[in-house]
Amino acid sequence: MLEPGTLLGERYEIIEKIGAGGMSIVYRAKCNRLQRFVAIKVLREEFVKDEDFVKKFKSEAFAAASLSHPNIVGIYDVGQEEDLHYIVMEYVEGETLKEYIEKNGPLASEVVLDFGNQIVSAIRHAHSKHIIHRDIKPQNILITHECVLKVADFGIARAVDSSTIVSTGNAIGSVHYFSPEQAKGRYVNETSDLYSCGIVMFEMATKQLPFEADSHVSIALKHINEEIPQPSLFNKEIWPGLESIILRATKKQQEERYQNADSMLEDIRKVQINPQAIIETKVMDDSIDQTILLTDVQTQFIRQNEKTTNKLDSSQVSAVKMTSPQDLYQDDDEEEDEEVPKGYKVLAGIGGVLATLVIVGIVAAIAFFALPSFSKPDAVVVPGVLGKTIEEATKIFESKDLKVKQVGEEASNLYEPGTIMKQTPGAEEVVKPGSTIEVIVASAEEEVKEVIVPDLKDLRAADAQRELEKYKLEFFPERRYDDKVEMNQVIEQSPGAGERVEEGTVITVVISKGPKQVLVKVPNLENMTVNEAKLALNNVGLRLGQTNTQPSDTVEKGKIITQSIPASSELEEGEIVDIMVSEGPKVEEPEEVPEEPNPPAIEDPNLPTDDETGNNDQGQEPSEKLATITKVINAPDQAKDEYHVVLLLEDELGARSVFDQVVKKEQFPLPVQITGKGKGVLTTYFDGSEEYKDNINFNEVTQ
């Protein structure tokens, strides 16, 4: 363990230990050259003797250091002093996405899409550099106080993809989030990261994990055999489009998922524009995996090994507690690290990998024994040929009665040109003799092209994003209040317009949130009249919305019973509060008694006629009935494109809103039909302000 004050690389001064994982210890340090705080991850001593592991660790660390993206925790430096191997990382203040979900979940669909957009953008950037994360989970994602997400440990988990550490191929990850192919110990590619991202979005939208069980092995088998449940079963408010994205990303078959981060980002942005959009899902009818059934022997095998798994989990899992922002790298290795405080949770590095390897080994063994075709004695274990030339791979495969086929080339900064960078099936998979192994050969990295940054000022956010995509530049939005720039328009950008940058450069675009809104407290409107309520709301900058009525035995007629927003709640200025007004006690209508038929009248010739007595209706006042008038509303003398118009009527039927709409200026003068009874007062409001009052007599309307 390094003591405070230790100097690494003649520039990084150790301040304190802030975390520990199964394979690394993390310290907070200060860079004396740049005068900034950093996090330094130091490889544990027990792994420094494994040359193959150290070589891979360095290779992946350098690869991760090549990543530069606002949604990725940056790796600044890689160093070695004798047997001490370390990585210098960005020091992030905030909390983990896991903690954020626990406190605020389930998250609104628009928030899930925003966060998902940031995560997938980070994944896309890494995949463009041929780096697969393999352990996407909320514990590995930090969220700053400005709600910017940063994915941690890109490439670090990949460092344990060594034959001396794990013989199940590339199967690394946390059991609740890893893909079916990871659970089987098979070849992992870009779709595996997107599957894990889909699980994270499921958890954000529902505050639940799709699969729970008594053991990690059981959860892994669920990922292999069972379809993800629909998120809407747990959160009925989820947008249909978001649910479609989650279900497509988490398909069992890799061919049915998003094949790259670009296609997933495209759907995310499509649903951000249209929440009802339904994302089509590709279905492979004849490639469904066989359900794995366990024999008694295999079940006993799991139970025996589960003790080992649980022991590793309790002491090595890297999702841990911390007490302050600087502890975002803390491990829960309590027995060994009692001096480290607890509070938040985050990944310390690759500490959970050991437990994962045990789980993957168990599940891979189950898959091997459960599949009849693989249990035959003539099965062949695929050798790993990454880094080999085609000629070398051909000799290796021929010795195993296998064939090799080159299916493409890709640029790579990890493998020498002409060597194999991908193979399918992957190393350690079991196939039949004579099978063909498809490989992709690394080519020299393409020369990076330079482009001129376009001018984004005054563009809408979506238009700015599309403009950057034309130039193959990354869009990273930041939002702030601005009194002069309209909401959702670009205020400024960095790098600026006209600058020359490489394709793939991240352009930070500042988007206006409009004028900063002032929060005001909602007044208590109960037992007020409608006019009193309107005045009380106007005094604090709020508006009266819909006015509805209902009978009440306890509240006087014309007084407010309830309000849509409780008193003392905080709203932004200009928001609307609806009210319910009392009609007074409910009047019980007498039961109708059938009338007895009147006997025929007997006319008395001696009595005067109606004309002689004046008993006809022609001279009586008409009875008061409901009547309808047409009121023409004229626009106020303000130069606005539209107005929120509310007409409030108080007559013998009580107080109520008879018109509540947003009206465009070209619709004026606006005729409005109003129905009422007796005499009343009609008050007209424009944008919450009283414009004028009119006295109305419905009795004067021609019957």
C-alpha cells in the first residue's frame, strides 16, 4: 500500500486511499504539473508476476487512454516503477448511476432516453476505437452534479482476457447485466455492450432488474433462457418507443439486437422526438437457443461452487459504499480496508472479475454438458488465434481438424496489420470437427481526416446535431439558462466555427434553457371565491386554469373546495392551477308521481271566457331558461403571436370557466358561444391578466 506523500512518475503525489478492488487499489492524488486532482489505480502485487496479464493490462490501458469523450472517465497516463503498475484517471465528483436510480427511480422516460443517449454515445466512441467495455452497469457509470454521465473502466475489464486468468473466452461482466454470450463464455462483440446498456435502461425505467434469483448462476441461466419482461409491466408510464428500444437491445440472439451503437442512437433520438414511435425488431426464426436443462449432478456442482462464488462476492465485488464525492472509487472490501469510509457506491476497478469468472466457468460448464451435440467425444475446443497471422492460424486450426476463413479487414490500434483481431466462434468454444472459424484481419489504421467545424449558432439543438453528423463530428450538449436566446437554440460551441479538427472530435454545444424560471409557492385557495383565487394566483405569478363545479354540503356555494396543485407546492412562474367550486348542497329531486287524468271539463255557459277574464299567456313574462349568446373577443393591443384566453362566467348557475384555449393572433376577432341563465358577469383574461368585464342578461335573449 502506498503512503501519503509518495510520488509516482515524478509528478503524482499520493494523498489518500479511496478504494480497493480484487485486482487493484485506487488512490486520490495530485498532479503537481497540471495542479489538478486525479485518481490512480495501482495493480495489486499478486498479479505483477504474471507477464501475460501485465502485458495485456498495459495494452488495454493504452487503448483506453486513446478514448476522449465527455461521457467517458478519461485515462490520462499509464506508468510503471519497478514492479508497480498504475493507471492515472480522471477524478470525478458525483455519485453512481446505481445510487441515482435508487434515490430517484423509476426515472421518467425522457430522462432514461437522455441518459441512454449519453451511455450509448460513450459506447459508440469506444467501439470506434475497437474497444469493448464488457461490464456496462450502473455501478460503473458516474453522474456529475450537472447530470452528465461518465462511463468508467473502459478497457480495464478487458485486461483480464488472458488464458492464465480465464479459459472461457471473453466472458467478463456482472451477472445481472451481462449478455447471454457472456454467460456462456462465448465470443463477445459490440452487441454485448448494447445488451448490457439495454438492461441498464430497463433498470432506470422500472427501478428493478429484469432477472432476480437466489444465486448468481440462476440469474446467468435466466439471461440465457428467458426473454426480458416488458418494462411496462413494472412502469405503466413508460413511453412505447422507449420500451421498444429496451426490448430490441436485450434480444437473446446477437443478430436480432442493434448491430452497432449508431443504430441504437438513431432510435433513441427518434423516440425523443416522437414518444409513440414503435421500433421494429428483427426476429431470427431458426436460430433460437435451446433451453439448458440441469441434471442432478450439475445442480450439485452449482451448489458446491456457489459457496466459492458467494465468498468472492462478499469480499471482492467492486460496487461499494462511500461517504463523500472523493470516495467514488471505494470498494466494500471491509475486512481488509476498515479504515476506508462508507457511503456511495462505485466500481473500484476490476475487483468483481474474480467472482464473475467463477460464475462464468460454472455456466459455461453447464452449457457444455447440457448441449447433446457438444458432449460427443469428437467435439473440438476452438483455439485462440488473436494476434496470429492467417498462415499461423491455418496451421493451428488444421492440427485441430478445423478450417479458417478470412471474412474481412478492420483498422486497429491494438493488433499489428496482417494479424487476426477477431474470430468467430471464439477461443474455448466447442464445435464439431471440420467446422470453419471466421476471422477478421487487422489493417493499418486509416489516416484521420480533418474537417472544418460548422457554425451552429442560433440553430435548434436537433438541427445542430444533424449538422455535426454530416461532418462526422460528435455532438455533446450542455444546457444553461439565457434571457436572450430562445429555448433549445444554440448559444455557443467549442471548438468554434471554422476551426480545423479531426473527424470524430467532440463538439461541446451550449443549448439555451430560456430565461431562468423563478419558483413560487402556490397559495391556499380553499374557501375563496373564483375572483379571490384568481387575484391570489396573479399576485404570485401563477394563472387560474380550469374551473369545475360539484355539489358540497360543507363548502358554501361559489367557494372553492379543492385545487389541482396543493398549497405551498412550488411551481414555475406562469404555471396554471385548476380549481373545483362548490354548487352548494345537492338538491334532492322529488320522485315523480304519475298524474291522475283529469276528467273532461264541463263548460258552464254562465262562466266568463278566458278572453273576457284576461287569463291567457300572451301578457305573462317568459320563465327564465338556459340561453346562448355569441360573444366576440378582440385581441389586446400587444404584439404577440398567440394568447392564452380564459372566459370566466358568473351567473345564476354559479362561477365557471366557459372558454380556455390558446388562440393565435390571426383567429381574432374570435366569436365564442356562451350558455347561461339569468343575469351574470363575463370576465375575459389574456395570459392570466384580466382584460375586461361584461354584464350579460340571458333573459334578454329571444326565446
